[in-house]
Amino acid sequence: MSKNEKKLNRSNEQATIRYMVYFLIFLLYLIPIIIVIMHGFSDYFQLFRRVTALTGISSLFIAIILSSLVRQSKKLFGTVYIKIHHFFSISGLILITLHPIIMAIDFGTTSIFALSFSSWDAFLTNGGRPALYLAYIATIAAVLRKSITKYWRYFHSIIYFAFIFGAIHGLRMGSNLSSPILYGLFIIMIAAVIANFFYKRYLNT
């Protein structure tokens, strides 16, 4: 086999893997949206707050998982890792921020932004609230990374806890999580994020 043929084969393999990754990412957004629509909604406020919550979690999940594929990013997406990471991180932050804002407008109260410490169960059930604040802390740490070079990674790692709290909140309160498909997807994502966390800690030891 000539060098050109080998190069072409590698290029085709990379393209195939890239399209598979694109397809999996597409499914992470499509599945929740389809389930929300299939379950029905009473008004557009309800539709948008559910869609923003579920797609926001998907975005954060993708941003976290891709953090273990820094070197492969160029092959997978044809661009540097940081651009892809920023795209999904910012998308996730916007979506999970819109979720409570839409709820506050719809319900006419800002109490949904208040943390609940009445019990551990209440804290986890309303885990979307601490998840939002932790996500902002992680984001601010990334923005200030040049000023806090020694510590920014520790603060940025809070995004793992933000995701876990947000996912648990979805499992406990999400109306559409009654779907076994969506429920199973959330469990898989939680397990993958936990595995990713310990995998990265192992690489850094």
C-alpha cells in the first residue's frame, strides 16, 4: 500500500470517527427534546424550561467528557480543544441559567434561586440551585486562570459537582425523567462523569 493510500485510509477513518462523535452528540440533544414533546406540555413556558434544563445538562456533560480528549480534539473536530470546550461550556451555562429564569417568570417568584438547607433530601431535590452557582464559580475560575494560576484548576473542577447536583435534581424533580430512556441516559451520564473525574485524577498523580 502506497503512502498516499495509507494517508487516505487514515483520513477516512478519522472522518468516520468524527461523524460518529457528531451523531452521539446530536442524540444527546435530540433524545431529551423528543421525550419532552412526546410527553406533552401545557404551555410554551413549560416546554422551554424543560428543554433548557435537559439540553443544558447535555452540554455540560459533553464539555466534561471532552476534557479527557484534549489531544484527540483536532482529529475529532478539526479544531483545537479549547474552542470546542468553550462552545459546550458556554452553551451549557446559558441553558441552565435560562431554565430557572423561565421558571421564575412563569411562577412569578424568585424563591427558586434560594438554596434549600432544611434537610439533605431537600438540598438534593433542589440540587439545580447549587448546581447553577457552582457552574458559575467554575466558569469564573477559568476566566481568571491567569490571575490564579495555582488554584484555578481546583475551582474549575467544581463543574463536576455542578453536573452531579443538576443531574440528581433532574432525576428527583424532572417530569420527563419518568421516561426509562431518559432516566437511563441520566444514570449513564452521571456514571461517565464520575469515572471521568477519577480518571483525570489518576492521570495527574
